[in-house]
Amino acid sequence: MADAIDDVAVDLGARSYVVRVGRGLMARAGAEIAPLLNRPRVAVVTERTVADLHLEALRAGLAAAGIEMEALILPPGESTKSWPHLERTVEWLLEQKVERGDIVIALGGGVIGDLVGFAAAILRRGVRFVQIPTSLLAQVDSSVGGKTGINSAQGKNLIGAFHQPSLVLADIDVLDTLPPRDFLAGYGEVVKYGLLGDAEYFEWLEVNGPALARGDKGTRQAAVRHAVQMKADIVARDETEQGDRALLNLGHTFGHALEAATGYSDRLLHGEGVAIGCLLAFDLSARMGLVSQEAPARVAAHLADMGMKRSLADIAGELPDRDGLIALMAQDKKVVMGQMRFILARDIGDSFVSSEVSSEALAAVLDEALRQR
């Protein structure tokens, strides 16, 4: 009997698509993608680490349905989300004579998904693409919702477009190949969903998070499906982040600043920055009297139970001072009319967007965090 596959619909009218979550999807990629094709060929863009692990499995899965593929293999790492690699990707796709009716496949984590999605958005003014996310972070977050883009020296994800995929295949089996650090970084995005809007999900993670980290397939699939459903529901209500979708940025204003401060390097992975940022957002909410002190303590305890980075003290090397961090936060793309917008919390599972954060409260939270280093 085949393993159960969970389908989560992203309801966006003519741009609707399905996120399929389950085991063995890589081996069935050809059958999954064939209905989208006008001709039996695809262009795949991936990166070296993922290619070594999964590219031949994808080739075999496509070949089983008579689909040929050509592949571009880029370097791994956040620095690949850049102008030079975007140009390389677009020029390669043109060399492959990719047409508007063709499909481009993004095989990889969030970096590849964001870069390839943006390349697809601007190639011939828009070609279709399929996300095959190979990291936990990409499966629960970046592969869903159509945010694509690259980084700038000025900040993260400042150049990009909304371009929805035609299909997302989240194969739970590929998570087995993730190094523990990468898996836990992705878990930073998983726990974010509970913190921003579902206290029961956070409670479930407190109980089941250790089994999920140990590799239990059923637990992993349940966690991914629920997170994807939460994101799909939010995206359906607010595709271009005019309202509710901003809640998905819980922890990101702090996290993106920390990523910029560490040069988008392996010193701090994106999901690690999100986890630290979520706890800082709860600390800020507590300092402003919005949430009890017990809430950030509970968040910190769960991150500790999972063995995750949770404070500035967990980031190796030098960091800017408080004013330097605030300057980096001010470059965040969520700034409106010069005002930084924060995702704050009234409780676990109850978050909201606010521009009403005093400079004194923000400075105090960052000063305390820096003192603990």
C-alpha cells in the first residue's frame, strides 16, 4: 500500500495550486509533473550539495514518465541569492530554449527556491515553475506562497517578485539527508507557526518536537502538513502581504538584521535567525507589557529542549552594537513610511503587526541580549 499523501490547496483563483506532502514524491515526480507539460522536457536548477544527494533520483523519477531534463548546478549557500547567479540562471534557461509553456524546476532549499522562482518570474515575462523543496525550512515556508527574490548588499530579499509555483512536491523522505543543524534551523520556521497563530500546534510541538527531530516520518509529515496549511490559508487571504500575511514575518525583523550582521554566512542560518528573532519578539512584547513573562520563558524552554540557537550568545564572532543592529533592522522591507513594523505577541498563538514600538523598549531588549553574549 502506498504511503498517504496530504494535499494542501493554495486557493488563489487562476493561480491556485496544490502542495503535496508525503513520502516517495521524488520517485513519482514524472507522474506528478507530466500533466503540467506541453512537451516532455524540463529545466532543473539546483545546487551542488542537493545535486549530489537528489538529482539522479529526480532524473529517474522524471524518466519513468518519459520526461527529459537538463540541469544547472549552482554553488550552495546564501550568497547564491545574488545578481551574478540570477543572471547565470536566466541566461542558462534561455540557452536551454525554455519557452513560456515549459516548466522550470527548483530543486533545493530556500535559496534555490527563491532564486529560481525569481528567474522564472522575469524569464520571458513569466514562465511556470515547480518547487521541489529539499529542506524543512523550504517545505514549510519558502516554497509556498510565491515570494521569490535575491539579496542585496542593503539587505535580505529586497529584490524580487510574487510569482506562484504551479505545483509543490514536499517529499518527507528527503529530510533524512539533512544535517542536524540544517534540520533544526528549518524547525525555527515550524515553531514560528505555532507562535504566531496556533497555540494548540505549539503545544503539539512541545510534545512531539523531539520525535520529529529524531526522524519519525509520521510526525514530520504531520508537522509539515499543518504548517503548510496555515501558510496556505494566510496566503489565500493576503497574497501580496497587505495585511495578515505580514504575521508570517514573526521573528524576521530581528532575524534578517542578524543575518546581515553575519554576512549571510554559515555563522547564522536563516531559520536560526528566525528562532532567535521569535524569542526577541516575545521579549520585546513582554517588555512592552503585552504578554506575560511566562510566554518568552516557555518559548526559550522549548528551543532549549530542541537544542536550538536561541540568543545572541549562540552566534559566533563579533556582532554590531545596539545602534548598528537597529540600523540593519531599518533596512527591512517591512518598513513603511520610515516606520519599522514588528510582529508582536499578546500570547503564544496570538500575534499582531505594530509600528508602535518605542525606541527605548527596542534598545533595552537589544542591550539585554547583547549583555548576555
